[in-house]
Amino acid sequence: MTFLDFVGNARVVTALRRMLEGGRLPHALLFAGQKGVGKFTLATLFACAANCQRQAGEICGHCGSCRALAPLEDLAELKRAALQARGSASPETVPLLLRPHPSVTVLVPDGAFIRVSQMRAVVRQAYTLPAGVRRNVFLIDEAERLRFDYADLLLKVLEEPPAHTSLILVTAAPFKLRPTLRSRCIPFYFAPLTTEEIAHYLARHRPEGEKQDQELAAAAAAGSLGTALSLDLRLYRQVRADALELLRAAANQQPSPERFFAATSTLAGKTSRPGADSEDRREIMEFSLEIVYSLLIDSLYLKIGTPEQGLRNPDLRSELYQLSRHITQEWLEEAVAGLDRIEGWARRNVSRQLALDAWALALARSLPQIG
């Protein structure tokens, strides 16, 4: 992959290419934006271009350095292999470092956080340039998960940067980072991709897909190409049907009790993936909440007459318009606030289905009976 293959955020790409072409490489960059807009992908392209052996500031894709860095396109596999290689060794003794090439080191969360041992390894390596390498590049993915109380360990590198080292902090939540870190980075903010950009990409790279599926994936992704590429449309439609049923129940449209509790069971991850463990069910719950949010947002746009903002569920326009006629903006505000609370409880030992039941029943009591 080269810069020409990158989708969206052309201004960011142009600025980075100019830095590379002029040889003015910053010591610290902050890539911020929603998940799936290509932040980490562009960071890897920067690392490749900074070390390409054939083209200054470009990516040939054929030299030893470019070939060695190709595995960065599958970060999950790199992490799996690194964890397997570490085996039973202590994370503090053998920090999780993804290093497909001597010039590039990737930090990803090791458990809930990016650990102190990983940060210390960056500080040690930043001041040593391996033989035959143009530039050390450290990519810190999900940088908001740096241990907050130890994140300032990186300040040594940021305040006294080696001439041959660049750090790129990649995050979907920049304001969860320590201000001392943010203030020492050149920030680049990534905008969501347009539905048209995503649909065009899917039509070119997934031509075997049905056009209506591509259009739905592009709309549902809400600006995230990564989401569009990974979206399981069968599961999406299944969960969305239950989410819509639950909203109808909450709007007091009298579904059967059996259907009501079946909907909350699916949304809580109990029935949509048989045999799922607690982590899988948590992921389904997060997936489900995002779908409920999307239905509420679409209902709001239809209620206030601004569907041109871009519906995430355009194929349900008629059903959502009918729903919007039975609810108020105050009801929508209450619904979103309740979802926010449930999302905050997601990692606690709280019954997900009971939380959804209570949320929907409370909303049902907040509207008059619909005749």
C-alpha cells in the first residue's frame, strides 16, 4: 500500500508527504480521530516512507525495508504472534513490542493498558539507531490507554528528542491523554470519511458484494472505513431488528412480552452468538448499543426534518419515520442519556439484559399510551 491508495483525509496525507519530501520529520505526532478512519494505517505509511531504501520520502513497496514492514497491515496477527512468542514470561520482564523491522516499533495495549515496561523500552530504544536504518519510528496505538500515572515516562523522549526518532501517538480519544504529552506533539485530526468515499472503496475492492449491501455498510459505518470492511451485515441486520423492536416497545407501541425480552436478550449478547464467552458478549453489547444509538440519531433527523444529514439506516427510513411520529425530542434525550449510563456500566459486573429492560420500561412510562 502507498499514499496513493489511502482513502480520505487528503489534507493530512499532503502535509505528511511534504514533511517527508523536505526531510523535515517531526519528533512527535498525534493522530486523532474516530476508529477506523485510517490513523494507524497512515502512521505505518509514514514509517515505511521514512525508511524506504529506494525512494526518499516515498514508498517503493519492493525494497527490503518496505517488504519487512508489510506485516503492519495485519496488526492483530502481529500481536498474536508476539504474545505466543512471549509465552508465560512476565509482561514486565518481556514487554509486548511489535517490531517487524529494526526501524519500527509498535506499542499496543497489553491487557487493559499500555504498560510501564513498554514505555521504558521505548525510552531505551529511542536513543539507539540500528545499523542501516534511516529513522526510528515508534507507533503507539490506542495511546489513550497509556497508564495515566506513568505516561510522563515518555516526556524524556519528547523533551529531548533524538534527531533520528519520531513518535506517533494514535488515538480515538486525544483528551484522555496527559496534557503534557499532547502539548509536545504536532496534532493531525482525521475527519470521518463520507458515505460516498466508503461506498466507492467497497465497490472497487469488494465488487462481489451486492450493491444494496455496500450502500448499507457505507451508511452504517458512520465515516469509518474500518467498520465498513469488518461489518457482519447478517449480524447487523439481526441485532438491528431487535434494537428497533425494543425502541418500539420503549415508545409504547405494545409488542408482545415474549418479543420484548427476546430483543433485550439478543442485544445483551446472550443469543446472537451461541457459545460466546463473557468478552464476546461484552463486544456484542457494545455493538448493539452503537446500533441503538444509530436508530435514535436517524429518528431525530427524521423528526426535525433534516434527513439530509445522512441516515445510518436508510433502508429503514419508513419504519423510523413512523417511530419518530410517536416520540418527542425530550424522550430522545432521555433515551440517549440512559444508553450512556448503560455504556458506562458495560465493564462492570452488571446484568446487561436487566439494564436494557429497565431502560426500555422507564422510557415506556415517559410517554402516553399510543392508540
